[in-house]
Amino acid sequence: MAEGPIDALARQRPLGAGPLVRTIVDVAGWEALAAELANGDAWSLLAHWAEPGAVHAAVLDARDGAVAVATLICPANRFPSLGRRHAPAIRLERAIRDLHGIVADRAPDLRPWLDHGRWPLRHPLAPLPDAPVAPPPYSFLVAEGEGLHKIPVGPVHAGIIEPGHFRFSANGETVVRLEERLGYVHKGIESLWQHAPIDRATRIAARISGDSTVATSFAFARAVEAALGVAVPPRATWLRGLMAELERIANHLGDIGAICNDAAFTLMHAHCGVLRERVLRACAVAFGHRLMMDRIVPGGVALDPSDDGLAAIRSALGEIDGRFPQLIELYDDTPSLQDRTVGTGALSTALARQFAAGGYVGRASGRDFDARRAVPYAPYDALVFDVPVRTQGDVDARVWVRILEVRESVRLVRAILDRLPDGPVQHDGVARPDGVVSEGAAMVEGFRGDYFAWVRVDEQGRIARAHVRDPSWFQWPLLEAVVEGNIVADFPLCNKSFNCSYSGHDL
Amino acid sequence: MRRLLFQSVINRPVTEAAPALDGAALAELAARIDSAARRRLGRSLAIRAVDAGSCNGCELEIHALNNAIYDLERFGLRFVASPRHADVLLVTGPLARNMREALERTYVATPAPKWVVAVGDCAIGGGVFAGSYAVCDGIGGVVPVDLKINGCPPTPEQLLRGLLALLEANA
């Protein structure tokens, strides 16, 4: 059942053109990779995952946007820890241990992460999962000092949001330490992908994180297409771009309002909520689903919108044009609101770079990275667009990056509608079994940041293994960092300005 | 800000009329709600949303119920921050095993009379996640479900129909 990566590579077809190649390295090569990541000059960690007997690390070279995947074969289920030298890998190594039983040697943190001791088995992705054992109580990091008190929050939160646990240590109103505990919404997605037919696996990929269903479907489809050497018809790639930008606009509108709402400024929330609803309704008319779930599939898109649908999108853009400038002015001209957002939850450029923070979290802190531009893919390779960057790194900067991205995405949607080519929207016979094992990977910029997807397709044209890394993996740890020294009441603002995904992270 | 507020006063509200009631949901509920509970609660229900492992899609659409277009509160339905203030638990997700205890404790913390609404295909039967080691294939095995609202995710209109049926059965 469990096939090692060497066997797979031996029968692998050449991946052809594409920036993503996988190489098997030895222990020295792996250590060199860790040193280069720790050095921090050029390389960023993009993803770190495992399969039976092997661990993989995807890295990005910031100098030229090249992405490479390194694989270390570890038959004894041990490998030198990357997290020991490069902190962003720590939680990924904890997850690898929980899911595979593969242990990072000399890892700085050996506590479980996704496994809360509630599953009927341990190491669910290992060839032979182990019987469950009762885990010891989870030990939170220590914060000690006179007058310190703890505020435990969650997993069930007060608002309508996803579950997770936050442990605040506070001195009066000031937070001295925040520790997150996640994994509550772990659904075992990687195990469901194993041996799944491609259409079923694609439906699961669309439900990694509901707010990013277009982005995850886009990334998954492109990884499958890279593995199978499938060419997507031009009209389909442009429709994919259209959906991705509409998803970005809808989420940014919702979040800009919600951030202001967390400062009790409900006026902004009310107006942004109406604009968001207009966009979702236009999506429903054009694509038959408000969130555009299951619309991007390997080989193309599942549905070609009618002229009425495209007109509905233009009409929603018109409404944004008419009303959004007033809302920007409202945000900019309200000192009581600015008082809450300016200077709050500041993230340094150094941390944003170290953690390769994607999306508005990185770009509000001077990390000028956007997968649409850095690792170009259709239709963005044929489009001109700005990538707004700020350097202050506070809640205000993250709001501004989102405001500017709404404007830019509105421009992009218009450009796509103007240039939408005619033709088919689906490549025939994507999942034709041809007796060959093949792999593919892809990066896609979602509203929250960059997704990395990797798949291996087996001889029967089913998914052998797949992994999708949500941008939240590298943003959640930074939320802990930015809250330090802020007051407890500003946590909701910091949190909402990040808006990390729980579901995408917990997988 | 003054201009924006003035426009809000002179323009017509964006709020839309309530959708028609869902007959099937009404019948399902009528059998489960006794008259004593109806008298006690009147026409107002407090709702506590619990994400038991959802992809967040259902949460986005539940959120939309609060926007000015659907304006849930005009019906006497409102979201509350604590299960202790709630009459209704609105549960999403296939019930991740890591969330099982939290859901059970939330249910116990909700005072009777109380109702549980399973929102979305995942909460009803596990959805695309059914069969995973990490989920319970829906919430029905852990808490008693009074109303099911299908969809992936259900649209705000579907949610509103279900919740209005709950209110109607309760009146």
C-alpha cells in the first residue's frame, strides 16, 4: 500500500516545463538546507510535510522566485529538525510527528499539535497506525511574575468564528504572552485524499477553508494538471482568475468591515456587509454558487457563465465603484477608529520575512511577495497589476493593504471581463489512467496569502497522496508575536486583521 | 460620515422581505416543541453558533444573516455570546473528534428548553469528510438534532427559512 518516494520517482514521467522540481537529498544536504533557511538571506520555507519513510521541504528562493522541493528519505522515521534552526518549521514538525510518527531529531518543541488524544488511532498517515494512548495534559508555556493572570479563551468563541484555544497571560490589561492551541477542526483531509478518485479529491480540496474555496481548488487543480501534463483551455484559465479576484474582493470587503466592527465602529461593518453581499450574489448568478465552490476542477472550470452572469459581475463592480470610495474616506477620517488601528499589533519586517508571511500580513510589513507575480501562472502572466505594500506592519497597514487590493482586484476583474477569450472551458479526459505514477505542485495566491499544493497521481489515475499548505501556518505564530505588549481589548482587532484560517491550518 | 449617515436616512432600506416559510421544516418542528416551551419563549429566540469542525463556509453564510439585507434581528432572532443565554444551538461541521467534548459541554451549558439545529451537509452526515478517523460523521450521534438545514453551505435564505420555521413552530 505505502509506496516510498524512490519507487515513485523511478516510474515518474518527466515533469516538463515548470518551476517546481523535487530532488532527493542526503542528510548533509538536508542540514545545509536548514542552515540556509536559518541564515535567512534568500531562502524561505514554503511547506514541510511527510509520507511514509520520507520528509519533504519546499523552499522559495526570494532572489528569482524559484521553488524547489527537497526530500530526505528517513527509513528509521527520524530526520534532523529544521525547526531547531528555523522556527517557522516547528509547528509543521509537530504535525508531521502527530500524523506520521516521524520524529524531528533535537526538535525544540516535542508537544503534540494536531493530535489531542481524541482519535481512535495514532499516526493516522503511517503505513500501520498505532493504537491510541491517553495523552498527558497539554502543558502550556510558562509565564510567571507578580500580578500575572491567565485568560483562557475557546475553543468555542463568543462570535461566529472557527474554534481554537487562546491562552493569554496578562499583567492588568497588558498581554505579556499569548499562546495558541489549534487542531480542533482537524478533519483528516490528507487521509481522505489517499486513493480517492480525482473528482472526489477535488471536492475535498474545495472544502479546506470555505473562504478560500476558489484558491484551494485552483491550487489543487493546477497541481493535478502539472502531474498529468494537462493543458487548460485559455477561457478556463481566465475564468479561474475571475473567480479568484472576486473571492479576494468579497473576503476583503467582509474583513475590512469586521475589523472596524471589532473597534465597535458598526457603520463601516454595515456598509461593507452590503457590498460583500452584492458581490456574492453576482457570483451566484454567474457561477451558480455564492462562494464559487466546486467551480474550478482539474482540466478547467465546471461551468461557463452566461452573458447575464458576466453582466451581474459588472453591475456589482459598479456598485463598489460608487460606494467604496466613501467608505475609504470614512475609515481615513474617523480619528476614534484610527486610534484603535494605528500602531496596534505591529509586525516587524524581519519576522514577516523569517516566517515568509504571505498575503496582506507580509505585505503590510514590507515583505513584497505575491505568488501571482513571483511564480507567475495563467491568467496573471498576461495581466498587469499592482501589489500594494506597506511597511508599518500594524492593524492600520493591514487594513490599507486590503483596501488597495480591493481596488486592484476590481481593476483586474474588469480587465479579465474585457479580454475573456472564447472557446471550451474543460479539457477532456483528465483522469485517464495510464499506468504511470506522476507528481505535480503549484502555488496560487489566495486572498489570505499563498497556497502550496502537491499531489501524486497513481497508476489508476487516482490521488496517491496530496498535501496543501495553507498560508495560515506561517501567520498564526506571528499573531502570537504581535499581540505581546498590546492590551487584551485590542486582541480582536489584531486577530481579525490577520484573519488566519483554522480549518485550512488544521486540515 | 455625516453624508453617509444622511444618505442612509433618505435612501430606502436595503433589507429584503422575509422568504416564504419552509413547510417541511415547520412540520418537523411542530412535533418536537411542546406548548409549555412555546409560552415561555414567545417570539424571540437567542442563538449560539458552534463550529464543530466546519470549513468556515457555513460560518460565512451565517454571518451574512446579520447583514442589512437579511437583518435577522428584525424577526426576534439574535446571536448571543454564551450558551447560557441561548435557546438554540446552531451547529456546523462534521463534528471533529477534537471538538466533541466542547460541543457536549456547550450543549450541557445551554438551559432547557433548547433546540439544536444541524446546519449544512457536514453537520447532518459528515459531508465530504464522512469516514475520516478525525470526525464523527455529523453531530446527530452526540447531541439530539431538532432541525436540519441542508446545503454546502446553505444560503442565507435557506438558513432564514429554517430559523423562521423554528420561530413559527414556537409561537
